[in-house]
Amino acid sequence: MNQNLPQELDRESLNQLSKEELVDIIIEQSKVIRDLQKIILELQQEIERLKVSRDLDSSNSSKPPSGDIHKKSENKKAPHQEESNHPKRKPGGQPGHQGKTRKGFGRIDRFEILRPTDCVCCGHKAFAHEALKVEKHAVAQLVERPIEVVEYQRHTCICECCGNLQTAAWPQNIIPGQDLGTSLQAFLGWANNYAHMPYEKQQEMLWELGQIDIGLGTLVATNERITQAIEPSVTELSSWIKQTQPDIHVDETPWSVKGVKEWLWVVANSEFCLFTAADTRSRSELEAILGTKYTGVLSSDDFSVYNGYQVIAQQKCLAHLRRHFKKLIQLPGLHNRAIGEAFVDLIDEAFRHYAQWFETLDGASYNDWVNQFKSKLHSSLNQWIDLAGATAGQLLRSLRDKASQWWYFLDHPEVPPDNNQAERSLRLAVTKRKVSGGSRSMERFQHTANLLTVVQTCRRQGRSVIDFFVQALIAASNNHLSRPSLLPQY
């Protein structure tokens, strides 16, 4: 508004103005009103955006579940309508869940016979040799000194038969020149790369378990020694994936290297897990890991890098799509809630019937449902796609144009409809990143990726991580022994 106009205009002042001056005031005020209306609209849109952002959690966005707890209020809120329709599950095993009962430890290392010593009635110590009753109770205990310090004295002797001068061989579980045996080194490798235990805490643990002082340099050298020992095994797995090209799940997560964002890629299925350190999140990194084209089925999220990659088939993660539709329910806009709820219900139905097939492997019932579901999905897309706004329309067009990727599992149920294999594999790496704060160099970053590869692959294959580290250390010190392999045994 013109600064020459009076700030406050009363009736008497306005009566003194001419018609032209009154018109000028009205025009100026209309301009101010339009500007204010525009500002108000922008602020209302920003408020709505912030409300949606405030309500985002792991169920309707890519935020991790660990962040949900920070959103909970101390004041108990009234349950939402959708929560009232679905009663909250009680903690513990659910109806129909098949429990597991521990059946002992599988071995007994030592027997200890407990016999009465003094009779509580007469005080005598003589008891019959044969027991009338024997109660057995196996207990796993921490022995007094789990870490044993052994001094090996290697002798060189003359053969009395031929006079040959011969030196005894060192035991296979030690490496000459190293103060820690291979089993203890492997255990420290497990503590460092799976338990995420810092070197200082490893020092304290060694003192608690064996009253031995180990320097930080020794612990660092031990981890580097394990890294070098497992490198051939990781390289073999990487080459095998490119050549054999099994069905895989792929994902990536950021990683800090000296304050610069790099990326940790993971390629996994139920039998193996390969981590790779990379500079970018681009298609070139994916091709470096898998090759320019892939003949297996690739499961992933809807990140643009995977779109158009040459692969025999793709299965995009329905769990990610469900979160997008859950977010759509909260977004203001015509039909957003109805579209979001309709497709969340469809995706939930798909997950539910896939889980039933996975448990029963009843292909006939599954195929009958698939035929009905495809018809229902096609009908829902036709119903809403022309009524959808910008955000909803983008989701529905993706479902229509990439139907073979979103719904590949309908015709091939051996491929799961989600990307959980890769996401669960990354959890260990994300925890490692949060504990360590990242890496100091790309070389260290790749070393971490290799160590995580061994840990997660051994876990997938039901193998001992510590045993694998032991075998790798022994093979690295003895060129005549073959390296342990991470390749799955199909």
C-alpha cells in the first residue's frame, strides 16, 4: 500500500476525500488483499505439508522403525478409527503360532556327581553306594578362565635311527610370531564386526575373561589380518554372482568416509549376502557389481537406477508402495484418502495370500485367488486413474505401466513381493555405521564391506562366523591349505 496514505482511516477523514482518492484507496487495498490471500494460501499449504511430515513414520515413509519411538507422546491419545476396527494384538505368541522348545545343549563337557556328605538325622557320613534316585540338570557355565595362556616349547631332536635333525611342527591353531591364537583372533573379529564392540571394550573384555592386557595396536592388526585373510573368499563370491546370476535382492545405504557421503550396496538372497563399497548410487555402480545385464530376477525398491536395467525380470517392493499409499491417505486432495485406502487394502490382500501360499504351498488355491485379484486390481485402476490428482496419479500410472514389475510374484510366487532380504541385510551395516561413525578411507570402507559380507553370509548359511575366520587365518598362513568358500551349496 502507498506509504503516503494514512495508517488509520476514520469516517470523518474519508468524507473529506474526493471520489478519485477513495477509488485509489480501494484499488490499493484490493492489491494488498490479493497479496495477503496469496500468502495465506501458501502458508496453509506449508502447514499441511508440515503436518504430513510430522506424521510420517516407518509405516508410511522410508524412515526406519527405530525413529518411531521418538514420536510417541506421554499423554495417551484416543485410538484411531482404523485401530478400533482391528484390536491390538496381545504381546507374546499369537494363536496358531508353533512354539519352539529347547532340547538341551547337544553335548555334555563334564559330569559332576553330587552325593550327600553328612546325615541330617544322625550326623554320620556313611551312605549306600547305590543311589535310590538320580536327578539330572545340565547347566551352561562360564569357566573361571575362558582364555588360556599356553607357552609352546618346540623341540629340535636327532633321529636315533638315521641321525636326521628334525624340529617339531607348531600346532595348527597358532601362527608363529602372533601373540593371539587363531580362535581368539576370530572371536575378536566377530566381536568387532558383528557385536560392534570398540577396541577399548575389547581390551576390557579380554581382561574380564582372562586377565590379559592387549594393546590397541594388536587389536587393530588382528582385524586387518582377518580382513586380508577373507578377501579371496569375498572376491570368489563376487565373481560367482556375476557368472551364475541367481535371483537376488538389491539395496543401498549411505556411508560416511571422512565426512563425504559414499554408498554401501548389498546384493543378497537366502543363501548369501555381498556388500560393496561404492562412490555413488548410480547405474554404473550397479553394473560394476552385477554386469551390464543380468539373467536372474532382481528385487528392489522403485529407485530410478533399477528402472530400465537389463534384467530378465524384476520384482519391485510392495512394502515400499504400501507406504506411499499410506502417505497418500494423509495428503490433502480430492480422492486421495479413498485411493490410498483402496490400494492399501489390495496390497494387504496380496501379502496375506502370499503368506498363506508360503505356509501351505497350495498352488491351486493360490492361482484361483490370483485370477480374481488381477481382475479386481484392473477394475480399481480403471476406476481411479482418471480421478486422481498429481501424487495419486503418479502412483497409479506406475502400477499400470510397470505392472509386470510390481506384480511379478503373482505368476512366480517363488519370488517374494518385498525386498526384505536386502533391507534386513543392511540393518547390521546401519548399526555398524551408527556405532563407528563411518570410515576413514575408501580402503577401510571396502574392508568393512568384506567383513560384513562374511558375517551375513555365514549367518544365512547357518555357519559359524568364528569358525570361518579361523579357517581363513590358517589358510592365509599356510599356502598349501585351500581358502574357505562363501559360495552357497545349491
